[in-house]
Amino acid sequence: MIADIDGKPCVIEISDHAIDAYERGNLPLSTLANAVLKKYDENNAFAEREYERGIHQELQQQHSLGIK
């Protein structure tokens, strides 16, 4: 599924099991939406941490090159 969350397009993978449960009425839409938003937030936080880690490593490499 493709969605627009906070103005950002993203691809959301929903398991066949969850889709079946929703279609049978065993999984409310609000629960499914909350799970999608939770995963989006987790992925967003992970991306921010990795970006910050990459910036930190790049600065360390630049500092190391300057010392030599």
C-alpha cells in the first residue's frame, strides 16, 4: 500500500494475515492504522539515528585526516 503520512509518501507492507483479519471484521481499521503509524514512527526514528551516526562518523574521519 502507498500512503502519505505527514506529507511524506511511503510504502507500507501489510501482511496477508492482517488483511484477512480486517476483511473478516476481526481487526478494526483503527487498530490497523495505529500499527501502521507505530511502524512508521519506528522506521523514522531508526533513519534519524542512522543519519546522525553517519554524520558523526564522517566528522570523525575528517578530524582524523586533519591530524595526520
